[in-house]
Amino acid sequence: MPIVEFRIGDVVQLRKPHPCGGYVWTVVRLGADIGLSCTTCGHRILLPRTDLERRLRKFLERASEPETPPKHP
């Protein structure tokens, strides 16, 4: 299964709703665990990357790709 690329600022929809009723989350932290913030109530959670990949329904908005610094010779 291919690894899903997440970026800070991505807006994603998950399969199950948060207890507040919201399905939409914003990515706020990257690493082994991905930090998400509920766009409905503002609650923040950490999910292991594998759990997030399994729960992901779709990307609603993608953040721009980070610029790579120029390479010096």
C-alpha cells in the first residue's frame, strides 16, 4: 500500500465523525504521529500515521508543496 503524503495545512475528511459532529480536520503537525485540529470545534488530536491513512476518506484541500532551498555547489 503506497504511503500517503501529508502536508501541514491539508484539510481532510475522515470516515467517522468527531463527537461534535464534524468530519473535517486540518493537519497541524507531522511526524510518526499526525496532529489534527477539528474545524468544527477546534479540538486537537494526535493519530499514528497508519491510523490516519486507514481513516482518511478524502483530501478536501491540499496545502502548497514546501519550497526546497537552492543547492549550493
